Amino acid sequence: MLPTLNLTGDVILTERISTLLGMVGPGDVVLVRSPENPRRTITKRILGMEGDKVTFLVDPRNSDNCHTVE
């Protein structure tokens, strides 16, 4: 699978109105502040919204343990 955004050559245009009006949903790409380094902005794809259950692998390289968050 090809990545959605390439590190070289892609330009991202952003706007803040959709997030203020709650018009984002699963599949959308959003810019968020990094929890490790607040000066850094990172891109993330929304997987679930409030009320959804999301299941993910805890450590995909070393085990098959899954964790579900509601």
C-alpha cells in the first residue's frame, strides 16, 4: 500500500473551521500537536469517533495481543 502523504513533493493546505464545527470524521487526515514534542506538528488519520470501538495490536512486532478502546 502506498502512503497517503510523501515526505518530498507533497504540499498540505490546512484550515481550522472544520474542526471548530465538528465536521471531521473517520478517514480524514488531521494535523495535531505531538505529545512528545509540543513544538512539532504531526499528521494523523482519524480511525474512530466518539462512541466507536477501536481495536489495535499492542506490540505488533513481538506479540498478537489486542487492546480495545471504547
